[in-house]
Amino acid sequence: MTRIQKAVLDFIGDYVAQNNISPNYQEIALHMGFSAPRAHHVVSALAAKNHIVKTGRGERCIEIVGAGLRQIPSAALLAELMRRELNKGAVA
């Protein structure tokens, strides 16, 4: 993955997290500082590498692969792992 592809992927993820919808090519282009056709080219490259999926032909049809998995904040995950480790020791 190129530096630009990574930046676009990060932007898409952040945009979806804030807006609950994917950005369109114009929004990607505006954020990245390049043309909408170049945004389309980068998104197509990300799709070809299976980092994203285009779910349709509409403007807001980009999904990040694996983004449907529930994300747990690191602190909550660490606390749960520590709790389980303590409980495992208590059972043994």
C-alpha cells in the first residue's frame, strides 16, 4: 500500500466513524488535495488490493474490509483481559 493509499484509507475510516456514511470521491479529493478522478483511481486501487469494497455504483458505496467488526477501546480490552487473567488464577 502506498503512502497516498494509506492516507485515503485512513480518511475514509475517520469519515465513516464521524458521519456513519462513506465519503464521496469529491470529498476524498478535497481532503487529499487532488482531483476527483485521482480519488477514484486511488479508491479503485484500494479495492483491487482488498482493503475496501465498493458496495454499489453510488457515490457513498465504500466499505473498509473488516470495519464491520466491533471495535473495542484499548483500555476496555486491557481491563477485560486483566479481569480474565485474575479469574483464571482464582479458578486454578
